[in-house]
Amino acid sequence: MQTVKPSSSMLSVAPKLCQPLKIVALGDSLVYGYGDPEKGGWVEQLRRWWMLPDSVGHVLYNLGVRGDRTQQVSQRLEAEFRHRGEIRNCVPDLIILSVGVNDSPRLGRPNGKNCTDFNQFETEIYTLLDKAQKLCPVLFVGMIPVNESKMPFLDCLYFNHEDQYRYKEATRTACQQRKIPYLDIFDQWMSHSENWRNERITNDGIHPNTLGYQDLLEAVLNWDELSRYHCQLDYQLKL
């Protein structure tokens, strides 16, 4: 699938022939879009993209909550969409999950306890994935690496790449065991230079900026596991 960069110049995409789906994205600030005051993050841009004239017309609800950990997302999983518009009294056609970074930081000092104990996190991610998978198909979008030089966050949370890697690998493995597609954003971003990454993260060292969310959107759009929901092999820009 060719790379597509949605912009204000894109008026429409080639028409689709499949039934519009009801999709929810649940997770933390990466889903919410915090750090992108211009475009609202990758989920918001995807939602708008599916609203373009002649697009497939999927309905996408952004159910991201800043600061949420895995247990909190699991607790609100079903209640969040049961009373929302087209999904009222039924289940979605697809759930996109993105959570875990808020479980990983050290509390109070660089070698403090993790916000969520690692063994507890494994149990909670298993629970979340199992609950979601019983409802409908699931996709998982992984976390971005932080800017370690900006720590601590909020004067008390010490995020670091080593812990992030442990928690994302536990998530990736859990998804693999359940045949849930996992998009490894962490490894993708770590394959670039530190300067490249820092250009895409806000001054707080945690959240993507507008450029970072643009890269996230492109990664999601070009992900084979999501592209089959577009109902078409290629998108054609019509300027």
C-alpha cells in the first residue's frame, strides 16, 4: 500500500464498496491526542479521514483518557461504548487499543518502584486483551519512546527506555499469543536517531507533537493489519 499523507488538499479518496464499520479506540493520551493542538492526534485524523467524501465512512470513537493505565482501560472497556451513538446496545466491529506507557515509569526516583508492578502489569494486560477479544476483533498500537533527558515528568515520574521496552515486549508477546496484531511503534522510532525522535516529542518528553502524530498516523495507515479495513488495495489522491 502506498504511503498516504492526509492533508487539507485531499478532497476525496477512491470510492469504497464495503459496509461502514463501528470502531472504537481505547487507551491513554496517545489515543486522546494530547500534544497535538493543530490536528488532534492520529485517532482524530483517522476519524476525519474516514469522513471524507466517497470514503468507506467508518464511525470511529476516540475513547482515550490521559494518564490511564492498563487496569483503568480494562475497567471501562465495555461501559465506554455501550451508550454511544451507532454502537448503542451492541458491540463494535473493531477495537483499537493503545496503552501501557503509564504503567512503566519509576515513582519518585530513577530506581524507584514501577507505577504498575511488572508481574501485575502482565496479569492486567492479559485481562484487557482477553476481555476485548471476546467482544470483537482487536488491534494494538504500541507506545512511543520517551525523551529520557526530560525526566522526571511532573517532578515525580521517571520514564526510561529500558522499562518501556520490558512493558511493550510483554504486551507484544501477549498479543502474539492471542493472534492480536501489534504495531511496534517503539521499535520503529528507536530505529531512528535521537534527534529524529526528539523532533517529534513535546517539551514534556512524553507526548508526540503534531509531527510525531503525523508519523504515527502514517504508520497506522500503512499497517497491513489495518489497511484491510479500508476495503481497497490502494488510495488515490484527488487534488
